Amino acid sequence: MADNPEARPEKVPAVAFSDTPHAPFIFYENAPAFGFTNGVVNITLSANRTYAGPDGAIVNEQVVVAYLRGNVPAALSLRQAIDSALLLAAPTGQDKAS
């Protein structure tokens, strides 16, 4: 590719999927629990919730926001997507993260 700046990578077959307007966005801050039972990988996601308690004191607590369940190929696919996203966020050495 260095010899030909117009070269494009080979096309990679894409996995077809349909989009749905009501698919949830899941914001999480921690993955406090995980396991594997009967061929199913399970991961629990949580996020911090802050609120004023009954006596007026501020309370911070972790609240479960999602339970992920999938087979091993699904978990490997999720790991690959997370690794790829983290690579995009990695510093490039040009004083800025991507």
C-alpha cells in the first residue's frame, strides 16, 4: 500500500443486521460479575447512582443496568468489538486521543 496511495483494502464480507429504533443504549461503569453456565457466558453491568437519602445525606451506590447473556462465539465477538473500540481510543503519539 505504501507504493500505491490509492490502494484500497480488500472488501470484507459484512454481517447483515437490521436496525430497530427502540434498541436501548446501555451506559455502564463497571462489570462486577461474570460467569459461564451451560454454554452461556453471562456478564452483569452496573452504573453509579447518586441521590439524596431519606436523612438528606448523599448516597452513592452501584445499580445493575444490564445482564448480558450469550454463547461463546457471541462473547468472542463482543470482546473483539471492545478491543477494536479501545484501539480507536488509544493515543496516537500526536498529543491527542482519536
